[in-house]
Amino acid sequence: MLILSAVFVVTILMGVPVAFCLGLAGVSYILINEHVPFNILPTLVFGGIDSFPLMAIPFFIMAGDLMSRGGMLPRLVDLADSIVGHLKGGLAYVNILASMFFAGVTGVAVADTAAIGSMLVPSMIRQGYTRTFSAVITAASSIMGPIIPPSVAMLIYAYVYGGGISVARLFLLGAVPGCIIGFGMMGLVYALSFRYEFPVSSSGFSGRIMMRRLVAAIPGLMVPVIILGGIIGGVFTPTEAGAVAVSYALLVGTVVTRKLGIRDICRCFLNSCRTSAIVFMLLATAKVVSWILITHQIPQKVAQFLFQFTSSAQVFLVLSILFLLLLGFVLEAVATMIMLVPVFGPVAHSYGIEPHHFGLLVVMTVQIALITPPVALGLFIVCPIANCTIEEASQGIWPFLFLVFAVILLVAFWPGVTTWFPRIFGY
């Protein structure tokens, strides 16, 4: 185990991609351990990605890309603008509300950051917002992408946990905390507006315009309804829901909005393949490391160690959240989940923590890595759009970071904040 840990840490420090760090660590252990045959490696690697539920990942990624290219995202942004755009700091509210709408479409934070950022950041700068704040609010609001259903991160958690997880229940658990984060960020913008004198839009509120834009945005707003309704109603599985979402996006983009051409569809296929390949490479190499850890009973040993330290489930949750936060400074969200859920999941179960509740906390916590340097994928995506530095954006991100952390602690200590919503649907 010392060799495995050493190879992983050294390769991470060298800047090697995480998937290859995991693969090299696993291969090094197998080569040195004479009791483990090398021909087990292909079985483990392909076993890590040979799963029908994992097919939902490329489907949801492609569905989000198709909807963005098909013109549904601008309609959602227009709807958000008609609802809150007339307020002081209106475009900041629009940014957050658009992220909430788009989160119900894609379930991928980086897609949210790139799409919303390219549309709203230039407008915010022209209206008088600072470049730094425009970047910060866009990156921070994208955290809701994997929390508000549907969520690719929750699909990954359900698979990595190893069975017994209801994707529908996990999706429903994320709805309330995702909305709390969104409305909390709006409250934070309202408080900051007194200090920074955010601009006010010249156009006032119009119920007629809002209703017209609501009708135009219905095709986009129907996406989460179709996905969640189909899964909850037992019409199709999460994987089939992803395929339905792609079919629906193709239909709307080619027939309703007529903005999807053959070239756009081909680019969507290519982009979804690239993004999915990264996730599947992580899953494949992580399977090797997970097998080694389970073979050495690492989850059981970690549980025994923690039980000696504390018997409190709440203390374990706090320690887990802090550890995930610290790891988020050097690893991105998906890699963190794939590495730690096989270890922390059984330990959480031994403490009597409900696995869906634990999964929600894991998904929420690892998303903070999007806005915590040096990784901070969200900031790296939006800062070039806003033409500001990572250092400048990092200084302004802290209020939003503390807000998300506060919501995580709220969910950790008061599960009833989220569990009431799935119970309405029988989960």
C-alpha cells in the first residue's frame, strides 16, 4: 500500500492527469506484488466501465450540449431576465436564476459555467459590473449544476457506491438544497448591492413580456419534468431517461427552434465523447485502485480507526466534509468521488448514515472544488471570458464559498431539510 500511495502522490505533484495517476499507482502495486497476477488488470479496467447505468453519462452530457446549441438556453436566460432583470443588480440575479434553470437541463457544472458565462459575462461588464464580480458570480452559481436534478455527479456516486442507491431518490434530494443555494446567492447579491452600487436595468417589469418568454421557454423547462417524471413514474430508467433527453433535444432543436444543423449535431457528438472519455478513464483506473483497497480491507480498517476516535455519526460527517474540501484544492470533483466513495461509503454505513443522504453531502461538497484554487475549473473557464485573473476572482469568491459550506452543514445536521421532498413522491 505504501508503493501505491507514493506513486499516486508523486505523479499528482508532477502534474500527471488524475486518471493516469490512479492507473500508474495500481499497475505499480500489481507489478511489485507477486501474489497478484498481471492479467487481472484488463478485467479490472474494463469491469470499471462495463455497466449499463454508466451509459446515462454521455447521454446527459450530449443532451445539455444539444439544448445549448439548439437555442433553448437563450430562452431560459430571457425568462430569467424578465423575472428579476429589473431589480438592482438585475443581471447578477439573472445569472443565478439562469444557472438554476440550466442545472435542471444539463447536470454538469462546467457546461453551465461555459454556456452562462459566454452569454451573460460580456453583458454584465458592459452594464457596469466589474470583471471580477462577473466571473465570480458565474462560477459560483454553476455549483448548482450537479446538485439540482438531473445530475451526472449523482449518477457517478450511485454507480461507485456499489448498489442499493435509488437514482430517483438521490435526484429528488438535491432539489431543495440546490434551490437554497440559488436563493441564498440572490440574498448575498442583494446585500452586496448596497456596498458596490450594482447597476439597475432601464427596462422595468412587464407581466406580458414575462408570460411571452415563459411560453417560449417551455420546451427547455419541460426537460427536467420529462426526465424526473419518467424516472419517478417508472416509465424509464435513468439511462433511458438520458436517451429520451437527447431525442427530445434533437426534436426541439431541429423542428421547434430550427437552430440545430448537421454540423452542430456532429460537434455535440464529438464534445460528449471527449467529456465522457475523461470520466470513463477515471472510472476504469479507479476500479483497479478500489479493488486493491477492498482486497486489503481498507474501508474496514478506516472504520475501526474512526470508531476509536469517535462514535458520533455527526463528527464523522464533519470530518468527511472537511477531508473532501481539502482534497478539492488539488483534485476535481469527479476524481475525488471515484477515489473516496468506495472507502467512505461503507464507513458511513457502519455509522448508520443513510447512503442517499451521505451521497447528497458528497456531491455537494466536492462541487466546491470548482471554485477553490489551484484546481478551480469553474474559475479557469470563466476568467478568460471576463478577462480577469484567477487571483482576482479567488479574492471575491469567499462569500459564496462560505454560503455553500453553510448549506452543506445545514443538510448534514438537519436531513429533514431535504428528505421531505422525496417523501412526497414515495421515496
